[in-house]
Amino acid sequence: MRTLNLGILAHVDAGKTSLTERLLHAAGVIDEIGSVDDGSTQTDSLALERQRGITIKSAVASFVVDDVTVNLIDTPGHPDFIAEVERVLNVLDGAVLVVSAVEGVQAQSRVLMRTLRRLRIPTLVFVNKIDRGGAQYERVVRSITEKLAPASISMGSVLGMGTRGALSVPYGAADAGFTSGLVGLLADHDDAFLTAYVDDEATLPYLRLRAGLAAQTGQALVHPLFFGSAITGAGVDALIAGITELLPAAEGDADGPISGTVFKVERGPAGEKIACVRMFSGTVRVRDRLRLREDEEGKVTAISVFEHGSDLSRDSVAAGQIGRLWGLGDIRIGDPIGMPRTTVSDGHHFSPPTLETIVAPCRPTDRGALHLALTQLAEQDPLINLRQDDLRQETSVSLYGEVQKEVIQATLAEDFGVDVTFRETTTIHIERPVGTGAAAEILHTESNPFLATVGLRVEPAPIDTGVEFRLGVELGSMPFSFIKAVEETVRETLNQGLYGWQVTDCTVTLTHSGYAARQSHSHGVFDKSMSSTAGDFRNLTPLVLMSALTRAGTRVHEPMHRFHLDLPADVFGSVLPVLARLRAVPQTSVTRGSSYLVEGEIPAASVHGLERQLPSLTSGEGVLECAFDHYRPVRGTIPTRPRSDHDPLDRREYLLRVVRRVGGRGEGA
């Protein structure tokens, strides 16, 4: 039996989860169709999802059609949870993008479709809500062709559009307009079709047209459009037929080398980790030992596989399948199983979060429980980028938006019993060195209270290269564990630069090294007052690094978003001053009928303000699409990372006070 791993994606409220319910019901997996409003859907299993009526976590459900097992992955539609969508994209064979026949193409629809097309994921478009008032066939088709997928074709017509009894009628061989349009569409990508079309359009048999449509859909060259209603079931049978006919099933050699990707990590009833894995090659069996990362492996203790409509306990999971693995305690999202894949589908496809907030427990005694709870949440969503600031005794997380913050707060309270408050959400900035700086502290000198010699040079590196640590000393000049301690501390220290922001795009070179060899008093045991330890290097490195960084200097950069603004032509003049006040820079504007399409860049900190003002400025007709594009140097007042009122010290001053307080040696600062 073939397997098809299918993603369901959409802008929030387009009806994605309702469509998932209808597909499962049509396949006989569930007896009754759940309701998003009632919180009774199959894939929205979290209490928060049922309460809020939105999808927060991706979920897998399985059904069988003919000889195809479809693993259907329902994904969040709200942009605050785009990280869940990103992880799913890496494991898909095909996708269905849901668009509302009433609202039409929306901002998130464009973001998703642009990514699907870039990754060449075969995609069908399902136009939902044909039974709702305000639904329009021609308008939504034109919108999809202009804004989503130019190479698209409607697979049927709609009777009674906008009424409760609306029906979707599939086109067939007898529909001359459909076959003619199909020939023209396929000819754009296939010279054989073009030649046959020019010679005699009538010589192309309908079965060949359908085969050509399946082939080009499978190559993500064209995107068939299906119309229907997830609530009434209209058009769903045609969509199911299209899924099995037009989307390619999973490929992979079950006897080949083991290769898979972890796209989700869950916690079981006893707190155990469960890894959701898409297998691309080979077969994993219970009791197999798997390589997870370069220096780590784990033993599989149990397996379940999505097949025949459910999640079933099995002894193995093979190429093409999605399974859940127990026993891999050190597993993380994005980890390869066996041989890593290096295809275009791996990596980040959407912008990183550009907001952050500080999380504080309402009860001081919950500080440890809060850190443990956030650590588990970070396992499920690494992009929240959990950071513990020992300097200020604060914990911060990265965010996409306010809804995500509310969900984190509710999850901590309901699942972990920890009530928290949040500081005001701020925009994440970064620091980059502007010059080269060096500093060193030498062993047995008055200014150095630690038994270590550390010298570091900081210099700028190319954009988006992160932090590179280099050795400017002989590898054998001191124990490798000490060198490793310096490197790890360098990376940790650079999380907060001269202005409190993370320092990136720099090269740090170890220029001086030295240590006191292991020794003891006569006939005594090891004496750490006479011998260097890793703690000496961990304590001294931040001081040297911050001195070098101060000499190099840093420049604070703010995140910039690329925006696409579609608005009525008659409000264009009134919107431009608002963009100027928000520090947005329009770069191109194009007239399209009665609309203006404006593109440019805007500071991430101003995006929320534009979103809030846009409905009133455009009478609800403006459509804004934003995505992170780059960082640029801050102009004017340089923002420092917010500090607690009780701790106004900057990081360098704090470290200097540590040295003065230590006045000698110690394992921790």
C-alpha cells in the first residue's frame, strides 16, 4: 500500500480543521464530524485548542482511500504558530492549501503558497465555504491566479454559490472549455503538449490530459483548484479523488540506509519523550540503536505508526511512513534519524521571531518549576529560544506575537501549575562588531584572580555567519577541556553584548593560553588552589571577552520586514503619511485595476501599529503581508535591552564586580 504524507495549510479561520474533520468522516475514520466551535474536533486535542477554537500544535490523522494510506497533518493557521508549519513542511509529499470563498486570498495564504512553491511541494488549492453568503466564484479564482498561483485551473464549477445548497460539479472530458484550458496550461510546461496542441488540439485524448495534469502537479508546476464546503461536504469527494490522483505518494527504499527527520516532540503521560518521525529511507525497529547527532545515540523502546485510520503499535516504521518513537531521551526537533538529509526542504523557511518577553513566576518559589516547564515547551518549539539570564535572574523567550504569549501563559498554568506574568513585549535587536578589539589576562598577575591565561581577539565577520571560534594558539598548549570551556563561555557571553543584545556575525580568536599544571602539596591530594580548573577559564573568559568587545565596539541593528500592501487606489494618498510616521520605506508601487500594490521595508517594531491602523484607513479592504527580511543599523537613539529596576548594571560592570568580590579563585561567578 502506498503512503501519502499530506499537509493541510491555511490562513486562520479559512476552515482548515473543519476540512480535516470532513475528510476523516468521508473516509470512515470518525462517525461524527466534530466542530471547531464546540471543541470536538479530532486533531485539536489540546484543551487550549478546544477552548480557543484555533489549532496550536500540528497533529497527524490517518485514513485510507483505495490503495493509499493518507497521513493527514493539520497545521496551525494563526501566524503566531508558523513555527509548527515550518517543521511540517520538511516531511510532506504534498499539500492542500485552503482558501475561503468569502474572504479570498489573505496575507497568510500568500506567505504559505510562496513557501510551498519555493520548496516545490505539490499543492492543491481547496476553495472552502462556497455555502456562505458573500462567496464569489469569479472573484476568488481571479484572486488566486493573480496573488497565489498563476499556473492554476479550476477542476469544477459551482451551482448555487453563496447559498446553503451550493454544489460543486467536477469537470469531465465533455467540458470543452475545461479541456481546452487544460491543454493550454500543460503546454506551457511541456513541449510535447505544445507541439500536439499546435498540430491538432483534438488529437490529445482526455486520459493523456489527466496524466499530464498529475505529472505537472507532482512537479509543483501547476495547482488545480477544487471548490466545496467542509461544513456541508460539497466537493469533498472530488477533492479526495484529486488527492489520490494528482499528488505523488511517498518514495523511499525500506531496505536502504536509515534516514528520517524528527518534526515534533511530545511528552507522554509519564513525562517520557515521544518523537514524531517521517522516514525517508530504511526501516527502524524496536530495540534499534539510532544515531541522533554526531556524538549522541538512543535506543528505541516502542514504536507506533499512523496507518489504516489510527495510530497503531508496531514493531517497525519504514520509509515513507510517519511514526512515533519512544526511548530517545535526548531527541530534539529537527534531529536526523540515521543519515541526515541535505535537501532544499530542510532548514528554515519562514522568518525567525522578532519579539521577546521576560517571564516571571507569580510565586518566587516557582522559579525552578518555571524553568523546567519552559525547558519542556522549548523541546516542542525550539524557536521560543529559552534564555536564562543569570546576571538579572530572569528568563526570556522569543515570540511571534501576543496570541502566542497568551497560549504560553495558559499552558504553564494548566499543564504545569505555574502562574506567570510577562514583561512588556519588546523587539529583538542584535549587535554586530564594528571593528577589531583584543584583550588578555595573564596567569599570576595582580589583575587576574584566576589560575588561567586567556587572550581573545574579536573582529567582524560576514553577515549571517553567526559566531565563529578560532584557535590562534597551538591545540596542545593546554588541555582540550580548558579550550572547550573557553569556547562554550564565549558563545554564552555573546548572548548579551555591550547594549544587552545578542552579538553575532563575528569571529573570536583565542590568542593567549596558559594554565597551572595539576599539582598538590607533598603526599597530598589534588589542590585546586595550586592547579587550574575549567572553572578558572569559565570565570575569566567573560571578562577578557567583554574588554575585547568594548575595544572593538558594537553597533545595534533592528529587524526589518519586507511588506506587501494591497489597498484601494483612492486611499493611497492617505496611507503614505502613516507609513512615513511608522518609518516604513515604500520602494515600489504598482497600479492594478482599482488597487495599489505597495512594496517596501518597515521596522519590525512598527508592524503591529500598521496592522492596527490599516482596517480604518482602508475601510477593511487593505491586505498587509509582512515577513522578516534583514537587520539594519539603528538610526538615532540606540536601544538597550530592557533591564529590571532592581538591577541597573550593565554586563561588563557586573563581571568586574564579580572579580573584585572573588578576590581570588572560585568555581563559579
